[in-house]
Amino acid sequence: MKKLFALFLLIAMNQMVLAQKTVTLEDCESQFLKNNLFLLASHYNVDASKALTIQARIWDNPVISAELNAYNPDRDKYFDIGKQGQKVFGIEQLIYLGGKKRNEVKLAKTNEQLAELQFNDLLRTLKLQLRKSFYTVYYNSKSLETTDKQLAHIEDLINSYSVQAQKGNIPLKDVVRLQSLYLNFKNERMEVVNNNIEEQANLKLLMNSTEEIVPNVSKDEFSKYLKTIDFDLKSFENEAIANRPDYLAKQKEIDANELNVKWQKSLSVPDITLGAKYDQRSGAFNNEANLTVGIPLPLWNQNKGNIKYAKTILEQSKIEKQNFELQLQTEITSAWNKWDESRKNYVVIKPTVNSDFEAVYNGILTNFQKRNISLLEFTDFMESYNQANIQVNELKKKLALSAEELNSTINKDLF
């Protein structure tokens, strides 16, 4: 029976391990690019725009017409379409004038390029979200590891002190003090767990995965965010202008609107319909072959409303681009300041944290178990130690997140 229980326990543990997936940031991004449903769906917009470009190049089909006699009263004959009857055949083709087809094709091609830029901007946005969720889950998990270790120690102490309190060896208030500390840690832990649940869900959604994602960050991968980068707004702005697809899309929108104005103007130019016609008997003479030409008279509809509308949208897009340029400067400055402040804050505490923090914790725990320090001193230290570890992980997380935000703002890996 014991062997059977051990076997079931081993299988359950294996399933839990299989349900988790330890990955690096590079692994996450690779799976994200392959499986993300947002990207896959958005890519259809690019394909659809390419299809519209193909369609824009196609001319209207020629129109074939036929006129067949239904009843000939002279011969009292229905459907008299033979040699002595009557029939007419014609074919017509619409010929575009004013550069309509050329402008339509250019506009469709520009819209295709715009769709590609919008896809790339979605990729940039989702990539930042992926990296933020990745680092948030990692450093939250590190905080939970520290808290869980302390909770285990405190729980052991509560059990031990409860026994001693029942025997009257120690006051009950000491047990209550430990229980209060335990509950405080539990509440703090719950906040981190709730945040991790949300970020874990984001990771799964972005990677299109059902497995629990366990991020792994090496020291070298984190230390790259600590390098010094001088602030050069003009250089950063030039990089962003050259690299950011949403800025390039603003310029492409202006190009598209300019082409739309040209296309609307060309639509005001009448098109010609050319054709050929065969008439068996109803013309001036039998078996008549004619050339047909048709053109609409631009008397009432000269497309003025659409031309004015296109010009208005063009001016609006130019203003939006100017506003985006100002916004870009603010974004760059804000992102760099966040990263620089996070870097400075971490550098200040780094020597203290990386020294004997763990040794001090073990020493305090041992001394308390030997009754060398009081319960009040122990609980104060435990609270301070837990807060210090959580704050260190928060600083690391903020440094990584702010660095990735700066990367995304310029759309270039600066680190």
C-alpha cells in the first residue's frame, strides 16, 4: 500500500513538473513570434492590403451586349434572328482618363505599406508587454521564495511555542506575536501572488501556452541594464524616428492622404467608353458595323465634396504628425529618466544587499532559537528582512522594466 501511494505521489509530482516550463526571455520571444494569436490575426490585414493592391491594378471587364428580335410583325414570326431577321451585338470597354488607375494603384500600395507598419507597431507593443510580464513574474517569484522560507520558519516556531505555552513555559503573548507576524507575511504574500497570477496569465496569452511559465534570468542578463548611457535627446529622437513603426506610419498616412487627394481629383475627369457594334438590319444599311464612343458630361458631379474631404484629412494627418513628434520627445525623456533613476537606486543598495544578507538572517534565526535574542528583536528583524528582500526585488524589477520601456520607446535594444 505504501509503495502504491509513493508511486501515485511520484506520478503527481511529475505531472506538476511537466505542467511548468522554465524558459529564458529568448525562449519566450521565440514562442511568442510563432504562436501569438494577435500577431497571426493582424498579419491577415497585411495580406488583405496586398490583395487590394492586386485588385487596384485590374481594369474593369469589357461589357458585351446583344439585342435579339422577339417578334417580327411583318413576317408574323417570333424570335426572327436568322438571315432575314434582326440581331445586334456590341462590346464596350471603359478607358480611364486623368491618371485614375495609376493613382488608385499607388494609393493601394501605400495602404499596403501602412498595414505592414501597423503590424510592426503591434509587434513592438506586444513585445514590450511580454518582456514586462516576464520580468514581473520572475522577480515576484523571487520575493515569494523569500517570504515562503520565512513563513516555514515562523510556522515551525508557532508550533513549538504553542506547545511550550500550553505547558506554561512561555507566555501566550509570544505565540500571539508570532501568529501576528505570520498573518502579516501571509497578507503581503497574497498581494504578490495576485499580481503574479495576472502577469502569468498575460504570459500564457502572449505565448499561446497552457503551461505555467517559470522565467529564468541570469546575472549577466540583468547586469546589462546597469551600464551607463548618456542622455542625448536629439540622438535618441533620430533613432526613434528612423526605427519606430508608429512614427513611420504617421508619415505613411500623410503620403496616403496626398495620393487620395490626387485620386479624388482624377475621379473628376470623365472616362471614355469605347466599343464596337454589329447591327444586322435596323441601321442605315444591312450588316452595319459601328464604332461607339461615350463620355459623361461633368455638369453636376465634379467630385468637389470628396476632394475637399480628402484635403481636410490630409491637413489633419500633418497636424497629428507634428503632435506625435512633440509627444515622442516627452516619451523619450520620461523613459530615460525612469531608467536612470532606477539604475541609481539599485547601484546605491547593491553593495549592502550582495554582502552577508543571508548569513545575517541565518545568524539571527539561530540566535533566537538559542534564546540569545528576544522575540521582539527577532520579529522586528524578520519584518525588516522580508521588506528588504521584497524591496530589492522591486528595484531589480523596476530597473528591468524601465530599461525595456526605454528600448521600446526608441525601438532599439540599447542594452
